[in-house]
Amino acid sequence: MPDLDYLRREIERMRIQMGRQRKEILQLQRAGIGTASAQALLSRMEAKVESLCAERDKLKAAEPRQTKGRVLGGRTW
């Protein structure tokens, strides 16, 4: 099972790739070239990122929470 930091890095990397893919699709559309396969790839990438985000959220929820201390010796809320 991947750790939280790995998932965060992978999500960020995939989002960067998706941005590049969107730019490429726009370039293809401007050139009048079909973009069906590129759009299918983009939708698969989006689905992968969504599953990674769900896994990240699951790991984050399972992680023990740190207790908040006093702020500058002030009140505890």
C-alpha cells in the first residue's frame, strides 16, 4: 500500500500531465485534427487521479491526528 507522500506526489504529477494533455488537445483542435483518442486518454487520466485522491483521503483519515496545543500560551479551545 503506497504511503501518503507518494500519493500526493503522484496526484500532482498526474495533474501536470493532464494540463499538458489539455493543451495538446487544443492544439490538435486548432489544426483540425481529430481528438477522440486524446480525449479518451484524458478521461482515463482524470479517473485515475480521482481514484488516487480517494485513496489519499482514506489514508489521511486513518492517520492519527495531532492534538492542538496552546497558541502562544493562550486559551485552549
